[in-house]
Amino acid sequence: MDVVVVFNGLGNQMSQYAFYLSKKKINKATHFIDFCSDHNGAELNKVFKIDYNQNSFHKFLFIIFRVLVTKKIKIVKPFKWLLERFNCNIIEENFNYRFNSQYLLPANGITFYFGGWPSEKYFINAKDEVLKAFKFTPPTDPENTEHIRNITSSNSVAIHVRRGDYLSPKNIEVFGRVCTKEYFEQAIDTIKTKINNAHFFVFSNDIAWVKANLQMNSVTYVTCNSADSSWADMYLMSICKHNIISNSSFSWWGAWLNQNNNKIVISPSRYLNNDVYTDFYPESWIRLQNY
């Protein structure tokens, strides 16, 4: 039995659920459990009306997972030993984000998959199911309605600049030096050479930094979505004609869900500061070398 653990923010939850759909197509004895406590909590149901259906069996699986994942409490050691004897284990994704086809194969015993699984290679065999699952209900408030009208009537380019939590002491050594000012400047210049009359729609948790550091002649700063409504930014990104993304699963999904057949997506070449190689970004996207 395979069990995919769904956790972290919306972008990660979507990658994990897409991985689940792919594995479910290969092995019907596949389940997923909710381990969401960060960011805005479990969002798949709220945003996409995905039925979690976490019954008593899933709660039992959750207890097994919590025992297996616990490392510091000595009292759980004998329980972990017993579960491992019954072939219960956790597969954690490596932080190089390289696709591993073995993870799609049915596992023995009860195997929990605890990772992000962001590469489309993990779910490309279930692309139709993923697109069906991740259908937005467009926001209807006046500000977003105006953005939708402007996005659909222009040569719109979504640009997602993630700073904020990426600049914390913990995260800056992992994520924080990938999407530099130079990266965004090169991405903007690249779009200008390919798209006439490009209009940039900026999505960021640091709009002030963007205004002070990135020069765009035709630009709209989207500031109306936050907290429980932050998903609307992903929706707006997905209906733009083209995308410039950060090393973020949130903007990754905004670009991947963009159904413009002629879309141009620009991404960094790495996801983490120390990446040597990554399958995080689809091969059809333009990867700019990081500074």
C-alpha cells in the first residue's frame, strides 16, 4: 500500500496530490493523508473542492506515519521497531529534486511518501486527471474582476517575486540566492525581445522591493489577495499569457496551469542555492542561468 503525505502550502499540496493521482492510476491501493499545519492549512478542499474523505482508516494511517516520522521521543522507539518489522516505512524525497521513476512503482507493505514531488515527470501520465482536479472557481470581487479583464485583454506576463520567508536566516541559505535582482532583470529583458507590448502583472510578498528594483514600463501590481485568498494570485497567474516564475511551487503551478498553447515560461536554472541538476522545471521552459 502506498500513502502520499500532503503538507505545507498550497503549491506543495498540489504537487503531492498530483503525485497521488499518478500513483493511484498505477496502483489502486494508494491513499493520501493530511498533514497540513503550516501556511493556510489544508487548502485543496477549500480551493478546488477536493474531497479529503479522511475516514477512520486514514486516521489509523496517520497514527502510523506520526510514529514513524517521530525521531526525538524515546518512547516511540519500540513502536517504530515493530512497525518496521511489519514493513511500514517512509520514503523521503532527496533535496536534489531529480525524478526517480522507482517512486511511481507500487511498494511493499505500507510505504509513506513524504516529500514535495514537484517534477511534472511524476504525474505527466495523469495530466488529464490533474487538470480536471485543479479547476479554479474565479474570484468575483471587483478588484480581481478588473485584473481578469486586463489580463485577458493584453499581452499579459505574470511575474512572481517571492522574498519574505525566503530571506529568513533559515531559508536564505537554501532558497534565498536563486532568484536575484539580476535574474528578474534578465527574465524581463528576455520577454521584451519575444513579446510585443508586454504588460507585466506583478505578484509578490515584497511589492516595495519590486517597485524599487525592477523597471517595467507597462506594469500592474496585484495586491488584493492574501492569507485565505492568496490562491487567487495563482489563478490570475494561470490566465496570463506568459509567466516569469520564482523558485516556488506556488508560481510553478501558476505557470503549469497556464493553458496558452504559445506560452513562454521563464524560470531559474536551479531550485535550491546548491542545486547541480534539477527536474523541478519542465524542459519546455526557458531556464536562465543563476547569478
